[in-house]
Amino acid sequence: MPKDITKPRCMTVKPTKQVLCLIAFAGLAIVFLAGGERRRDSLPSARAAGTYSSFLPAVFSNSAAPVYDMVNFMVGNGRLYEVRHSGGSQARHQTQIDSGHFYHTKGNEYEAEWEELWADGESIFRGTDTSPGNDQYYTLFESGVAGSAWSPRYWRVGDLYERNPYVVFFRKDNCQVVASGFQRSWLRFEAYYPSYTFDSGIKLNNVIELTWLLSPQGEPIESYFYAATFGLVGWGSSDRGYSYINEIHAPGQRPDNKREKIWCLGATLNDLSLRSELNFGPLPPEFRAK
């Protein structure tokens, strides 16, 4: 039976082995994004008005815990598998790699929504996500440039990562701005599981759980499960249900997913500073961006 998703675990399944979960907030290490450079939580138009300020992402770390490389869990090997939502819908998932970025695709061989990510030696970055629903997509920005560090690449169970990207939601049909603003949030490395059994009965080895919070001591709003060689295999929400892997396809059994194309996407990544409708305050709370 599903457990209370208002509790710290947003997913409803339990691991088969003891959770290695060392929650600690002792020690503060300030890290800089993009090869040690400072990031500014502003856009060119805001900088011209002299309204920007510096933001230094911080990792609250337990330095005694083992270090894990997030790439080993987030970048799948291209295999196809089905993920079922608690509401009854299902989507075929596949990690695809293209031009140095990797995409978590969700759909089928005809059309698949996607999340864009990439990595350097220090961080995991997020760019555009076409899967928030309502025929919208969003892009994260730092200093007017598409892409924002989402998590450290190397970190420990219990680490808490603070971030404050600029987020813009667009309509898919014409790329008009729907909402915009800064969204301060925290990502926590919740747990590493040597093995994990999902509601479907499928057991995967080497699984991590990350949780997304709107305050450092708050309850998780969303949780994300990543498995080695697969990528994203499940997620949970405090108010939007949960999903889990429920079928694994053999190689060649299904065609690769086809990432959906948004005809005007490129322009929204290049002319952001020219848009007069942008909001430079907080992102409205009804909008969520990972």
C-alpha cells in the first residue's frame, strides 16, 4: 500500500536492504559553479539596471561519508523501460546522449518529452525540461545563459545543495512566456541503496534517491530515483502522485524514443534579455522547476 507521501519519502516503495543514509549538516563548504567562477542570479536586462547580486551555491556536507559520482546513476546506457504513474498512465523512458548533453526521455518512438542535463568535473547541470505539463516547457538560466548547476557531481549521502536559478516557463506552441522568476531551492542526497525493489516488483541495484526542498529543513516536495545503467527510474511528489519502473525491454525489442521538437525553442535561449514581460522577483509558487 502507498505510504503517506507527505512524509520525507515521496515514493511509496521500500528498499530490500538497509538504507545507507547518513544525514548530517556539519561543516560548510562553499563551491563555485562552472569551473570555480561565481554565478550571478540575474539576467542582462537586470544587470543593466544595476539590480543584480551575487549568489554562492553551498554544499552542507558530511565529510566522513563515501563519495558518489552522480554521472554513474543519472546517465543510462540507452536501454528502454516503462515507468508507470500512480494515476495509471505509462511512458517509455530512455537516456539519450547528444552533443555532450544527456536527455531523460519519456514517451515512445513517435514523440517523447525530455529533460536536458549535462556534467562537468564539478556539477550536474539542467537546461530545458519539456515535461512539466499543460503544454509548457521551462528553461533554467544563470547570468542570462541557459543552464544552471543542479547538484554537485561528486557528493555524499546527507549533503544539501542550495541553488537559485532564474526560471522561465514557455508555451510549446508559440514560445510565449507563461511565468518567470528566481526559484531558490535545495537538493538533498537522501540515500544510496545497494538494491531497491519498486511497486512493480522489479529490483534494481545501485540506486540513489534525491529530494527537492523549498527550505533547508523543510519536508521534501519531490523525490527522484536514479539507477546505475538506467538513469531516471522513479519519482514522487507530495501532491502529484508517484511513478516507478514497471517493465524492462530487451535490446531491440522497441524502437528508440523520439525527442519532441519545439520549433521556436532556439530563439528563447538566445534573446531572453529582450523580453519585456519577464519577472525579476520570485517564480510564482504554483510553478515548479527542478
